Amino acid sequence: MYFVSAGHVHQFVYNNFNWTDSDLNVLSKTPATLNASVVSALVLPGTTNLRVFYTTTSGSIELLASSNATTWSRTDLTVKAKAPTAHEWNRTVALTTTPNHQVHVFYVTSASNQVGHVIQLYKPTATTWSYQDMTALTNGGIVANLADIAGISFKNTQSIYYAAP
């Protein structure tokens, strides 16, 4: 279970005996989260590899990665993909597709010419992150102010849901 407290992402872990709390920002030496940031997390299919995504105070989408839930590394996906920054009330959605186990992260941008657009970050290769402006690609509606986004993945099909004005 992951949650935000005082601008930090925390992890509760139950080991069949008791619960522990870990501050992932301290463990991974990452920037603070937006207080309104929603944390998205997943396990890569067929592995024990954990992935946690959140929005930093500068609007970057941060990836925290671990294979054991105790040692964490970080990647600024916005910088890595050269993607637009996230909106201050951003919500992230993270999911994987099968059979390729590709990771996809969706968020709402605040870039001046793309305010309210849904952006997809995805990992087409083992070392590369890219992005797509899903709103521009589909000629879709912009996300309503303060609206949540949600998503599901079934096999290699993805669906993203949100409210438009």
C-alpha cells in the first residue's frame, strides 16, 4: 500500500506478522510529491519488480523501482521521455499490457499548449521511455479541472477514462 504524507510517498508492508512503514522518498533520494498527487503502483507481470509512480512538486512524473521493496531507485520519466510536465492536480494511472509486459503511465499535462491533455508515457525498449499526447492523437476532449483519470488493461488493449467539460 502506498500513500502520500507531508509530500513523501510511504509504503506499508505486511510480512505475515506485522506492518512496517517506509518513506520511499528518503530511501530513493527523490523529490517531494505534490500533496494532491495520486500514487500509482504495480508489479511487473511474472516478476517481483515493484514500480511506483507519482508527480513531483516540479510537475515531473517520477518512477520508483524496486525488486525487494527495501532498496529503491528513481527515474524522472518526464525528463527521460522529454514529455510535458504534469498539472498541479495531476492523477496518474499506471498499467502493463500483455503479452509484452510493457509499462504505460497516463497523466494530465499543464504545458501551455496542452493544458488538460492526457499524456501517455511508455517504455518501447528496455532502456527508452517515450510519450504520446493521447488527446491530440485521438482528437479527444480535454480533462475537466480536478477530474480523476482511471484505466484498465486487458491483454494488449488499454482503456483510459476521464471526465471532460
